[in-house]
Amino acid sequence: MSTSPVAVCEDPEVLAGPWLLAGAVDGPGLGAHLARYGETPDTDLDDLLAAVDATGLRGRGGAAFPFATKLRAAAGGSGRPVVVVNLSEGEPASSKDSALARTSPHLVLDGAVATARALGARQVHVVLPGDRPLTTAAVDAAAAERRDRRVRLVRHVAAPRFVAGQSRAVLELMAGRPNLPVTAWTPEAVAGHRSRPTLLSNAETWGHVGRLLHSGPPRGLGTDDEPGTTLLTVRGPDTVTVREVEYGAPMRSVLPAEGESAVLLGGFHGTWATVQDARELRVSVTGLREAGYALGAGLVMAVTECPVRWTQRVVAYLAAQSAGRCGPCLNGLPALATAVSALDDGEGTRRVSDLATLVEGRGACAHPDGTVRLVRSLFASYADEVDRHGAGHCAWARPHVVRRLRSVAS
Amino acid sequence: MSRALRVDWPACKARGLCAELLPEVVTLDEWGYPIVDREVDDELLGLARDAVRMCPRLALRLVDG
């Protein structure tokens, strides 16, 4: 089975930030949290909706879905709603949700618990990452410090697998079934856990809700269209840093200082950019989308290996991470991995493109679509390099690059 | 109103009956799984309902398009 080209990092360098990570220097305890923020103000549903509408808060798990839309659907559904904090962070390269949970767990829980109260929900389900023991311990410790008579925290541990954090897979886990995606016939905000309206968001999203309730909108941060900040996991060849940046910040201020690197934006389901193009971009969900890139779950990676070779490794890994339940993914991703590998033999460009079309949109979750996005972006940003591989060459194997990397390593 | 045929992918096991009953809408990929490449218009609605009812895996649904 193919393993991930990068290992999970639970202990990244975490830089203090202007908003969510402002309390990162205080330590994770409830005392420090209360000293900085105080008790969470009680909020009713109308005030909460007005606040999230005004800030245009979008989900930070990768899909960037408007939080207010989900909240409205959950509030208008039939049955007592359920709130879910998704901390599974199935993308191995991402560390930002676990970093937030390890430094400011109470901000995340404040957002979820206050929303649960506003919705009349009695349970907040917290889904912990099975392959990140330090994060799990930090959230357990934070939960043990809290008392709430109206809202109960219910703990789950996700499987250590790429697709385990997908929302329907999380609902399956909560129902006691295998932690794998199933077909969603209705949005979970309408009918999710036990057919109740289920408001499921990732940890960073809940952190933003928490900070919003404590402090009001993030004035002076971000742009008019995208107020506030976002967490990023920034990975260089030997470094992992979690930092908070304002929307609209130049990508060049974020990129690790690696001259000869390819830039992967948005992680394994994301998009390649050349370093020249990446330097001209800004940190923006909509801006990157319009330019043909993806911010995904906030990953920015400088990859000093050949992007063709790296894509081959990532697609092989993603094919192995398929839950194996949906035919087009079960059969199509291994075929795609084989076709991407065959690019080195001067074959397969047509086959890659046919398989990408065949796989896309045909599965219970976004795994095939995300894999196709990565492969297509290789052709969009590194078509020359793909051609070079077909002719038996690789520009990234030049001796001076190899030498430079050795000197960095030593 | 047009309707769309949707596949419950984890349930589908490539039995292929849908493509036999409704070739106008469903073709099969190289592994035998359905490719739904157009919506179901009114004259095909009856056949589409047959395909939904007769799928041995109950893996098809008609939804509003």
C-alpha cells in the first residue's frame, strides 16, 4: 500500500496570530482562556445568524461552504439539531486544525457549545483524529475542564484515513458504522445524525465562531469581500509552520523561501502552481478559485522534488486511500495512478485525460474529484515538465539542484 | 420538469441492468459501472422508473433535475 509522501506533523511551529491564534502564547488551559476572553456571551439564533452573515464566514475544512447557509438549514429543520466539531484532519500534510486544538481548544469548543445552545441542541459531538494522539489528549483535557449542564460533549475517534473526515463518513462513525463515506441524498444540515438537522464544521470554523462571539467581527482584518483571517499550514522540505494570515495577504509573504520549488496549494486535493505564478497570488478563497487554484484546507507547500514525480506518488497514495466502495473510485484511481506513472514512458497523456473525465463526479464523496483536480493542475502548471518526462528527461534532476539540496541538508 | 437519475455509488456493483433498460440515458464505463450522461425527459420517465425499480442493488434514484 502506498504511503503518504509526507508524514503527519502534530508538533509544527505555531506562530501567534492577530485573531484565532492570538491566545496561542497563553497555553491551552481554561484559566488562561478565561483570562483572555472571559465567559462566552449567551447568544440567540438571530444574533448569531446576523453575525455570521456579516462576516461571510465560510467552512475551513476545504469546501469553503458558507457557514450561515448551514446554520439556517439546521435551525429550520425538523427535530432537535446536533452540532459536530470535526477535528479528523484526514489530510496528512495539514496541521492547522490540530495546532488550533492544541493551543486554543476552548475557543473551538466555545463556538460549538454556544451555537448548540442557540439551536437548542443538547449534544456537541467532537470527532478526534485517530492518528494524532497529542491533539486527542489536548481536546480531552480541555473537555474535562468544562462544565455545561445544558450541552453534553460526546467524543468519537476517527479512523486514520484520508477520507475519514468527509462529512458523511463522520456521520457514519457517529452512528457506529464504518467511518467511510456514503451517498448523501439530503444535506446533513437538513437530515444528518439520526435524521436530525446536523451542523457539522471543522475545528477552525468553530474557532472563528467562538472568537466572533467573544469579540464581534474582525475589524481591520482581511478585505471587504473576505473579512478576517485564515489558518495556513506552510510546509517547506524540512519545516512545518502553522500561521494565521489575513485574507488578501500576498502569497509571496507566506511561501517558504525555497528558490527552485514547485508550489502545491490546497494539499493533495489541491492544485500545483509554479513558484513564479504563486508569488503573484493572494490568499483568498474566491480569488484563487477564479485563477484556477484551490486553497482547500489551507495548505501551502514548497516541494523541491519534481512535481511530476510527486504527483505520481500522491496519486498512488490517494488511490490506496479510496474507501473501495464506489466503483469508479475503486477502479478509476488505481488506473489513473498507473496512467500518471506511464507519463515517464511517453505514454498516457490521453489516457490520463480520459480517466480524469471518467472518474470526476462519480462517487459518494469528493475523493475522486479532488484527485482529478491535482492531476489536471499538473498539466496546467507543468505541461512542459510532463512533456520532458515523456522524452525521458527531468529538469528537476539537474546536478546543481541536487547539490544545493545536499548543502541545505548538511 | 426534467428529472435526473442518480447512482448510489457505494451500493452499485456494476450489474449493468440500467444500461440495458435505459440505453438512451445510461452507458457503462470500462469496468461496467453506469455513466449517466443526460437528464431524463418526459418520454423516458416510464423506462427510467422501471430501471430504478428493477436495479438488483436498489442503487438508482430519480431526483428533481
